[in-house]
Amino acid sequence: MLKISANRRFLVHNDGTPFFYLADTAWELFHRLSLEDADVYLHDRAAKGFTVIQAVALAEYDGLHVPNAVGDLPLFDDDPTRPNEAYFEHMDEIIGRAESLGLYIGLLPTWGDKWNRKWGVGPEIFTPENAYAYGLWLGQRYADAPIIWILGGDRLIESDAHREVIAAMAAGLREGDGGTHLITFHPQGQHTSSEYFHEQDWLDFNMLQSGHTRNRDNWRMITNDYQMLPTKPCMDAEPGYEDHPADFKLDNGYLDEYDVRKALYWALFAGAHGHTYGCHPIWQFWSPRYRPAGFARREWREALQLPGAGHVRHARSLLRSRPFLSRIPDQALIISDESDQSRHVRATRDQSGSYALIYLPFYTAITIDLERLSGNTLIAYWYNPRTGVAMHSAHVPKQGQYSFEPPMGGPDWVLVLDDADQHYPIPGTQTYFERED
């Protein structure tokens, strides 16, 4: 099982080793996929280095009234206290297959339209009483499974009744699984769980949804959550999906792997403990048997091979090749102009200054304040976020400010600066082993 690190910034395993939350968005996994299709999907994502799959029990697309891939509905008479065993046995099998591949499930007990319809199909079926009972039942059923509970489901808290439903479901989950799993909340776009539940004991870490806009400044939202008290880990759980129309408008073009990488590194280097990737055809598992949502333009099996899903693993490899649990954001490293929002440069470093990572989304020379780092000599690398390959650049005396110019062939690069005395491995090549005391 997982827990919060001692410094309240990251997730760790029970033995204290770091856990990198790198998720894929698979909202309709349990609803639309057969076991055979689920195998195809899960094996692909495990091979690409994902560690979490975010999926929904009571799904968005009329999940109460349209049967799953084997013909079962989740509830009898839309009653959360009367779950259909056959439906959840199908879920059990998929969760078990994910576990066999080393994957956790970020499990939403329900999509948000079942407690705040707002838009979508609904219907609203939850009260505090049945939300508690449903949470208790789920918690007991999956007490020993590799689960991270995600409440919410793309909706705002707009009334005391909404707040009471979520709190009751959290209480049921806690009692049902004995507190063995982490719990968070997935909000509507451009909002964060901290707006509603930051001080609640049941909320273990914050999630935000920066949304499906090109060059969204998700680092501002991460920075806000990072600075809140009490300290809790935070992350962007729904940035712009690859192959999604920017701002939901075809005239703006489709978001691509470059947009994926910018959202990824901006959030992580601003202080996020992990990150979620999404692909527009995949979250809905679109195929011709369904009506495409939001201008989906290719089937999910084809979309598995879009490049962004292969690029995000390189951020995990990079961060895990250096001390992970002592990493902090530090924009003061950057002396030169950070430029406009679409060309925002973002920096992070080890708390002791033993390394620094600076993400450049475009080709430009950048001036760094080396005095914020430790040691007498720094080793500089350019890490390619598209390939995960690092190129040695220079050994630099740690004296004042220094300007670095990235290689050609970007557009984006990560500058890695290491205290030479630490003898860290080449960036991204091996995991730096650490464990909390």
C-alpha cells in the first residue's frame, strides 16, 4: 500500500521508497472494455512505464443504464446499496490483471453526474446515507487491492448536500478498507480539490484539473496548492489530453505530444508529486460502435501509439535518477527572462542543492544562478524529453552565473546540473535508491 511521505510532499510505499504517480486516463475502462481488450490496453500502458490507471466504477456515459462489455449493469434499480455482483466481478478481474502488471488503479467510485448532474446523463442517485453505504461496500471489497480512491468526477461542490455526499462516501471507504488506501478528489476543469476539502483529514493529497487548453499555466495552480497549509502533496490529474481539440474547438487544432510534455514538466517542476497523462480517444475507448465524444478522430487501439504516451515515461526516469523525496521548486535559479506563458521556463532542485533540473519549452540560452547549488564543480547535461537520452555538455566551475545554450533539434529540453562530488548516474539511466528513515 501507499502512504504520504514524512515531509508531506510525495507518495511512498510502506517501506519508505518513493512512488512516482504516473497515470493514464481510462475513465470508461470498466464500462466499455472486454477482458481481452483490457489486456491489450493494460499491457501497453505497463510497457510504457505508467504506474496508475484512472478509471470509474459508475461510468460517465450512461454508466447506470448502458451495460458493460459483458452485458451487466452496476446497480439494481439505480440503488447504490444494491450493487450487481456480476458487474463488479468484471471490475475485479481487470483490477487483478492490472495488479499483475504492477499497476495501481486510481478508482473513482462514481462519475460526478451521479451526485451533481450539471450536464451529462446522470441521474443523481446519491444521498449521504447511501453514499456511505456504497463507500463502505467498495472499501471492504477492495481492502487488499492496489487502489487509490478518487472521489468527485469532474464536478464542482455547489451545495452543502454535495459536500455531505462526498464526505459520507469518504467515511465509508475509510471504514471499509481500514484506512489502507489514499483518498483524493478529482474536480471540474480549472479547479482543485483544495478549494473544497483541503483541511479535511480524509483528503490525503490534492488533485487539480488544468483542462484542455493549449499552454494552460498549470504551474500557477500547482504553486498555489503547494504553498497551502497543512502541507499536502499535489498534482495535475487532468491536463490537456493528447489528440483533443484545444479549448474543445476544431479551429484551434488538436493538442499533441509537445503540449503533453509542457504540461508534464511545468507541473512536476512546480512541485507536483506526480502527473496524469490523457489521450482523447482512449479515455472514452472510442470505436465505431460508440458515438465519438468531443470530436474524437481515431479508434483507441490506434491512439495507443500516439507519441505523447511514450514520452511521459522519460520524466519519471529523469526524476527517479536523482534524489526524489528532497526535490523542491526553485524559480530563483533562473536569472534570464522566463518569457511568456507559452514559453515558460520552469526549475526544480534538490533541497541541498546537489542537482537542478530546468525545463526549456523552446530554443533559447538560459542564465542560471549557480550559487544556489552545492559543490565546487557542476556537471551539465541536456536531457531530451522526447527520447530520454542525456547528452553531456560541460564541467562548469560553480562561480556566480552561467549561461547555457541547448542543442539544436528541440523544441524542448531539460538542463540537468549535478554537483560533481555526488557522482549521480547519467540522467534517466538508473534509479537513485532512497528510502525514508
